[in-house]
Amino acid sequence: MRAALAALLVLIASALPAIAQTKPDLPATDVAGEWQGQWISPSGYLFTTVLKLQVVPDGVASGTFVWVLKRSPLPEEQRKLGLAATEYISGRFDAAAGTLVVAGARKDDPHDVIFMDRYKLIVSANGRTMGGVSRNLGDWDGQLFLTR
């Protein structure tokens, strides 16, 4: 897990100069709003996502991930490519540490596209990117990268 998180942080850090050149910094202590990105797993899954996140002043976070399945390693799931599901999340944002820890609380998933997960994310210093890992059925090897 630490190796995957370290690799993801290097990716985030390498993207910062390009992002900083085109967009102004946002407060890294205010992560509320809309984020776009993708989630990948070592087994070959790829989902795109839109995260709508709310955070109250004491750090309680809630929101929704709208996931779209883009790639699956399983032949029987190829018919689900392009289908979407919503995961409702809750957790905490620690502004001082720049970390967001959330978990799925319920889902709207009529096509059985997703499972609920847990996420540990780090916000970049410029407030424009956030990335980290998800539990991914216990291995903590799902990787999530978001931008706004």
C-alpha cells in the first residue's frame, strides 16, 4: 500500500507544475466542490468518476461518486461498459494534514456495476489535485486520482 501511495504522490507532484501554469491555486483546505478523475486496479478495472463533495467546518465530509465502468478484465462484464452507478460517501477531511478519508455508505446501482469502498486521499498543495488509495476488497491497491 505504501509503495502504491508513494508512486501516486510522485505522479501528483509531477503534474503540479503543468497545472499551476494554467490555473490559479485553490485553497487546499477547502476541498468541497466537484472533482473529476479515474480509479484503476491492478486486476485491470478502470472507472471514470465525478465526485461531488461537501465538507462542513468541523471536517465532516459527505458526497457522491458517480462511477462509469470503462474497462473490466472479466468477459461477462463487457456488457456493463459505459454503465454508471452512484456511491454515497461519508467521512472526514483533515484540513491541517490535507487528507480525506471517506467510505461508501450506500449506493444506487441498478446494473450491479460497483461495490462500496473506502478511500484514503491526499490533497495537493495547490488544491487542484487529490489522489490516494482505496481498500479494493481488502488489498488497499485501488488507485484514485482526481482533479478540479
